[in-house]
Amino acid sequence: MITSRDTGRWVIPKGWPIEGLSPERSAAQEAWEEAGVEGKVYDRMLGTYSYLKRMDKGDDVPCVVAVYPIKVKTLHDKFPERAERKRRWMSLKKAAQSVHEPELAEILRYFNPNRLKG
């Protein structure tokens, strides 16, 4: 889990779709930039959740996030947003309790990494 830059809430790495990358590759890129995660990303979406993103000009933008699992192979100490976020490993139960978005909490609560193939 990582903290958001604006409110410090616990969240998962996420971001805008990246042109030229599939949704799961975009997720992997965001995991690297925001948390220093490198690993195998799966193309099976775990689910979606929605939230309101605070923008610099004060407007809130409704966003829908597609969640993709990544099997972490390397956790780097140096990554692009390391000075802007905290990073912490948590059990799925603790992670589900730590997030504010009910849909994300449900995805975390019911995620079973043993069901991933590869």
C-alpha cells in the first residue's frame, strides 16, 4: 500500500491510462513510479472501484479504476515518487480496513493470490 500525495490516505498505485500501453501494462508502470514495484503483471482484472480525484484547480473528477494484480519480484528503494509517498506492506485484511473506498476494500478482502496462474 502507498499513501496518496494529497491526503495521505492509504491507496493502491493507480493512474491515468498511458498511451500505447495496455491497461495492465499501464498499471505496472504506475506501480513502478508510485511504489518502486517491479514484477509480473497479470491481464486478468480483479475488479473496478470509483472515487473522486481532487484536481489542482479545486475541481473533483469522478474516476473509475481497473485493478490488476502484480506478482512482485523486486521492490526498489529508489523510484520516481519515493519522496512523495509512504509505502507499507500490509495483510489483505489490514489493507481492506485501511482504504476509504468500499469497492476497493472488497477487492482487497476477496483477493486470493493463489488463484493467479503463472
